[in-house]
Amino acid sequence: GGGVSVHGYTDDTAQKLTLINAVIRDNTADGLGGGYAGCPFSTNSIVSTEATAIAIFDNSAEGKSWSKNSDDSATPEDDTAIAAFKAGKFNTFEDVYVAKAGNVNGYMVGGGDENYIGEVLTNDKSPYSSTLIEINGYDSVKMDNQFGLTSRASEADKAAANSNAGVLIAYNHSYVHGGGVLNNSTLVVAQNPPTPSKPYPITFKKFKEDGKTLLSGAELEVYDSDNEMVASWTSDSAAHIQMFVPGTYTLKEKNPPSGYAKAADVTFTIDNNGKVKINNKEVTEVTMKDEKVVLGNLKITKTIKGDVTEAEAEGALVFKVTGPAYEKTFTLKEFTHQKETKTYTLELKDIPTGAYT
């Protein structure tokens, strides 16, 4: 592993290499797999998609060094692989050498095609035998035995990969295999983490009934699409400006100022460019208007009949009064009591007019 070496292949020591938008190029190995090599115990999935891609090209292998047994002989896997390399039947093993099995496709970071030519060995002992493979584009090819690959990517595709790479593993050398990366455990080609959404300043205005004059004293809240409150403030004589990331939100009025009715909720969306829309119409600010409430008086009368004492009645009865922008609970003790008629009266003054229950 000239550039990166990942070790540990038991359940207790397994390690994982995650490559994100990586290019592995211009590495060399005295053995095989100038760009990437996987040992017999490794898990190798070199499968790229548009969102999760790497590229391996322009690496070189010499085929003059190998993994050795205690008696200095080559391991069975390397013995046959080195023999295949030296035979030069298909000019493979330059970029990738995997001594076990794996999955590979040809899609590259930047959108190009590796156009791999490869050799899958059908036995792990000399004399070797092999099968030619070619791997292109999105289609993933599963190899059940050790294999080698050489990229034939075009110069344009290589340039696109270099331009789009977030990680570059290059100009490394291994005295055995894997000039760029040696994997003795698990390789994962992973998606680049999403870029956090950029927040934008959003302007909110709370108006009186004329739709022109700003209204102070309204308690306002903003909820996201998961119905989680993400902002709250009390309106004043100026516009309220706050930063929000793109998404769908709802502006709600928790409590209106005295003399005003609670306004309907306003749902708005912010796109990735900071544009705001309400009911699919682009707007420059999020506005809410409160209507003036006409006030009136309400008289509630409760008559107690039967053999019920004053204490029993007052301890048992509770009244909830709801109406336009009004909700309050009263006990019978808060009523005026006319003992002669067993009548209780509650007078509510200066409350919004409308239907009450």
C-alpha cells in the first residue's frame, strides 16, 4: 500500500476504507495493481454511480515482486497472477489486482467510462488459465475469483475525473502490490456528504386590517415540515428578518394583540436559490394580516334545580367558553349568585363578537 493501506480482516479488527469522489492515478507497484490491490481476505466493491464515484487509471505494475510464504515462495494466488501478468496475454493487472473476488463497474467520477479490460483467473495454481473480461459504464460485473484490470479511459474522461475529484491518491509506490491503495479489509465507495443548505434572509411583516400599517404585539411562530417550531417572535413596528434554509414552513399566530382576531396560518416555501413562494406565487416577503375585532358583551346564566347545595354546585361545575379569538374556562364560583332563584350569572365584557359555545 504505497499511498493507503487498510488492515484488519477478523470480526474484531475489521477496518473500512471509504472513498468519496476519489481519483487513484499515477501510482506504481513492483508487484500488481499499481492503483489498487485487494488481498485474499478483503471485501472489494469498486462500483460507482453518478452520486458515488471513483476513478482508477494511469497506474503501472512491474510484476517483479509478490507476497511470499515462509519459504520465500510466492503465495498460490500471487503465483498464478504473476504468471498471467508476465504472459501479457491481455495487458491487465496495471490498475487493479484483487486476489479473491469482487464487484466492479466502469463508471468514473466526472461521468466518464473506465473501459476496463481484465483477466479473471479460473484457478489459483500454476499453470494458470484465465478469461478475458471488459467492463463498461454502470453495469456491475461480479468476479468470483482473483482478477486484474487495466483502464482504457479516454483523455477527456480522465480530465473530467481530475476536475471533479475531491480526493487524489497519486504518485505513490509499493514494493509489492497496491501502489495507490492496498485493501486488507473492506472498501466502500461512498456518496459525497450533502452540502449543507445555504440559509437565506426571509422578511416577515404583520399588518393591521388595512394591509398597510404594521401591527405590534402579535405572538408569531414558524413551524417546519415536521411540525417542529423553528422560530418565534413578537411583532413590532418594523419588519422581522430571520435566516431560513430551503424548505416548507408555516407561519402561525399564537396570540393576536388585544382587539384583533387570530389570522389564518400562512404556508410558504423557500427554494435552493432563496426564492419564496406562497400558493405557488413568488413573493418578496411573508405577510399576515389581522382583522379588527368588533367587541361586545356576553351574559351567561345558569340555574340550579333540585336538592343541590351551593357548595356542591360550585364545587362540581366548570364552564369552557370558546368563540372568535377567545377561549377561557370558568368555575361556578366566578359567577354572581342569586340565592333566592338559585341562579348564577357571568357577564363577559369587551370580547370579540361572533358565535360562542
